[in-house]
Amino acid sequence: MMVHLPLSCHPNPKKVLVIGGGDGGVLREVTKHSSVTEVVLCEIDEKVIEVSKKYLPHMSRGFDNPKVKVHVGDGVEYAKHHPGEYDIILTDSSDPEGPAECLFEKPYYELLKAALKPGGITCSQIGCLCLDLEHPIKTCRQFCREIFPVVDIAYVTVPMYTCGQLSFMLCGTDSATNFKEPLRDFTSDDLQYYNSDIHKSSFVLPEFAQKVLQQ
């Protein structure tokens, strides 16, 4: 979902940057989009990639796609040196404590905006509505609205994740972007979850979440 939501809302996504995501699952889904010509994965821990390739072949098969380039290193530093280069930037990070904390702060999103082409879109893992609503979800949404003209929150059912649910924050550089309405009906034979109806409904937040975000 963190792949198909933003890519389905971009008119022609060609270059994609993935920060984190060393298990290869995001890569696998990005390469299902025929418009994509290049995907760069920045993973700071090479062992994550090695273990995934060894024990999670179904997930890590994205590494075998010729469109994929792997950069082992800090994704923040990589983005600093590639301004205005990407149509889509996906942040598939760990939770907002410890080493990933900087990926939930305002300077990081300012950096992402600078690395996007005009009309570019970011999508980031932003925690669970039940546990992380005040922070990082609400706080990140607030400062991202100072950076991007369009910001929205979506969520998805993930049985193995905390509380069985995971949230995403999408930010767009084009004020005309409407994340709730995909620009095309993306389909693939091996999609297990995403479809255009799920896309639209993922932005319908529970009442408790809407009340907090509207404060």
C-alpha cells in the first residue's frame, strides 16, 4: 500500500527512491508499475539485505529486477546529494525511536521535498493510529503542512504489525494532487491487497483519529 497509494496518484512515476526497506518488499511492489524506469534503494544496514535474500526469497525478489540499484549507506546523506531527481520517495523505516528518530522530524521532510521533481510525492510509514496518533502522526502532519501544499494520512490492515494496523503519510508538491482519487486503476496479477476501492477507503479515518487531527 505504501507503494501503490503514491504511485497511483502520480501522472507518470519514473524515478523512485526508497529509504530503508532492506527486506526488498517495497522494491518488489514498485517494480510492478510499468512506468518506473529506475528504483534506488538506500539501506543503512547491509545485513538486512543479506538476511532477507537468504530467508525471505518471496519478499526479496525485487532485488533481482534490472531497474533496481542498491546503495548501502545513509539515505539522508544520499538524498542531500540528489536534489530534484525523484518522482516518488518512499520511507520504509523502523519506528520513531532510536536511530530512525530523525526520519520523523521536519528537516528530513524539507530534505525530501528538495530531492523531488516538480509534482513529486513522498509516502512514509508513520506508525499506528491507536498508539502513535499524537506523535508522530499529528506532529509530523502539522509540520509537513508547512512544507507541502498537500498532506494526507492513510491506514491499512497489517495483522503482523502493532495493533494490526499501519499508517502512512503522503505529501505532494503539486497542490492539484488528490490522494483520495487514484489517477489510474492500477492492477496486477499478483496483487494481494490493493485495488482502487481500497485506495479510496484507506483515507477514511476512524472518528477518534479525525477528532485528534482536527484539533
